[in-house]
Amino acid sequence: MAVNSPIPVAADLKPVAGIEIGFAEAGIKKPNRKDLLVLRLAPGATVSGVFTLNRFCAAPVQISKANLAKVNAGGEPIRALLVNTGNANAGTGEAGMANALKTCGALADLLGCQPEQILPFSTGVILEPLPVDRITAGLPQAVANLTVDNWFNAAEAIMTTDTQPKAGSRTVDIAGHRVTLTGISKGAGMIKPNMATMLGYLAFDAKVAQPVLDVLVKQAADQSFNCITIDGDTSTNDSFMLIATGAGTLEVNSVDSPEYKALAAAVTELSVFLAQAIVRDGEGATKFMTITVEDGADVEECRKIAYSIGHSPLVKTAFFASDPNLGRILAAVGYAGVDLDVSKINLYLDDVWVAKDGGRNPDYKEEDGQRVMKQSEITVRVKLARGAAAATVYTCDLSHDYVSINADYRS
């Protein structure tokens, strides 16, 4: 069960004008489960995304990046996204590329567009061939039930080891225009910031120029999906997409406009919610931790230290055990690769001042640390006394169940 993260309510997920959603049970890995998703976009929609930096990136990632590049070069706009779970189509070589292109072609035929106007996405087991026949056989069902209010089904259709769907909606008023935003995400393991999350899709009904959307997706990802870690592994398939359907009345054509600032704030807030939902549902997670590094010389060094703490198996297992073995946190700060004056380091666990000026705080009592460690949500603060920069990372603990889930993943 996810940490303090209730299952979304389908009725609370707001339709976004300009995008229709269809799903199918294609039997890609297991029978009788939603595993195929189609998102059909209005003709005026713009799409932008960020992707994994894993050099072994999956075939669908390569094709999606190439198709988006064609749009930026003046090609036809993206008309649909195609997502399958149960198979990552990664580590599959030329055959994997050909199979992903076949699925794009099959959907393009059904929608009356070109294959280059389809963005494919896959998630699941790596190094296994994509079952193209099952996907193409399931596409007519997915297209037949395209509707604007299928967001909850969409969230379920992209799950793998997730224990629950992840989705959210917001409505905001910007310069007199009502804007609706809805997004979904999936992921529970193999999540390390080097772009975004496993899979995330966020749509809103404003009209946004392509260059502006390209800036917005990176800005939103850097403050949300690029601030989470579960196990330090970077997936071959990570993708985070923004879709501006253009069906609403708000138009944003400049990153310098007040409308952009307001829209970016709304998109980022929902992105943070979706990213945190992934961490809360981390494989075997029992605790959600916020790690903030403050008073740094620059954001980069703050992030290095925050991730060093968030990636540490020793730190994460101590949190699982509610063991205030907090020297492990100081050790992670020390090996983060930042040239620090450790005599100025201060460490806090929520409101408890643990380490003062590089050593144990004389007033610290272990029972105070243990009181915080027993909570399901914990904040770790590290103060560097080097400047005004700060960075925050979200992570979870590492439990026995994490090993069990990943040991049994292919069975």
C-alpha cells in the first residue's frame, strides 16, 4: 500500500477538452488486465517531452524522440500517443525498432494519420520481443472506447509493479481563462533522476506554442520528476510528456509572459504531486522522506548531497527499521563528491537538531530521533553554511519487500 497516498477517485479526474482516451486488455503479459492505452489528440495540440538518459534507451523512446524532432522541423503534428505495459521493448535491437514502428503504423491506419504522428511508449520486462500481434489486435478495442473521461482507466492501464493508479486533476484561472489539467504517472522501481519518471502524461487545454512547451516540460520535470529516487536505477524507458490540447481559450506564446508564469506554476504543482505519488508507491515502501539541503554554494552541490543521502541503501534501510543510526546520513553527505567544510554541517530530523557544527549536538537525545524515525513521513534537513542555494529530493525507505518484488518480477 502506498504511503499516505489514497487511490484516486475516477469522478475527480477532470476531462481535458482536446484529448480522448481509450484502453484495451490485449494480454501482452497477463490476461484480464488493462495493458494498452491510446491518447488521441485534437488537431491543434502541441506535445513535448523529456526522456531517459540511459544509453540503452528503448526502441519506443528513440522513435518518440525522432517523431517529436520531425514536428520541430516543420512536420505534421502529433495526433496520438500509444502506450503498452507488460513489455519494455528495450534491449531488442533492430527488431525492436521495427516492432515499435509496426504498432505506430497500425494505430495510424485506425486514426487516419501518418505513423510519424504517433508517439509510442512501452514499460515492462527488458530484453524480450514486443508481442506486436497482441498489440495490433487490441488497438481496435482501444480506439472504439475513446472518450474524454477515461483518465482513471488510463492510470490503471500503464501500471506494472505499482500497487495503485496515480492520477490527479487541477483547475486554475489564468488571466480570466479557466484551464483544466489532468495527469497520470506510473512507476514503483528503477527510478532515478536523469530525466523524469518511468512514465508520466500531463494534459491541459491551453494553447501553447511549441517552443514555449519545450521550455515548460523541462522546467516542470526539473522541479518534480527529476527530484525523486527510489532505488538509484535509471530505466531504459523513462518518459514524461506534456500535452497542450489548444481546446481552451488561454493562449501562451512567450515564456516571459505572466500567463506562462501562472501556467508553469500549475503544471509544476501537478507534476510534483504525480512524482511524489510514485515515491509513495515505491516497491515495498513504508516511509516517504523529503531530503532538503540548504545554504549551499549552488543548486548542483545541494542536489549531489541530497541524492547521495536518498540513494544510500544504508540510510534507506535505517529508515525502514526506524533506527536513528544517523551517522549514515553524515557519511552520505561526506562521500557526495562536494568539497565541504564539515565543521559547519548541521543536520535536522524534522524538528530535532541531530548534528551541530559537524558533530553530535550535545542536546540531541536518541529517543527524539527515534520518535521522528517511527513516522511514515520524515524530513531530513542538511545545512551547509556556504551560501543561499537549496535543493529538495523525495525518496522512500528500502524494505524486505523491495527485494521480494524484484526477485519475483518476471514470474
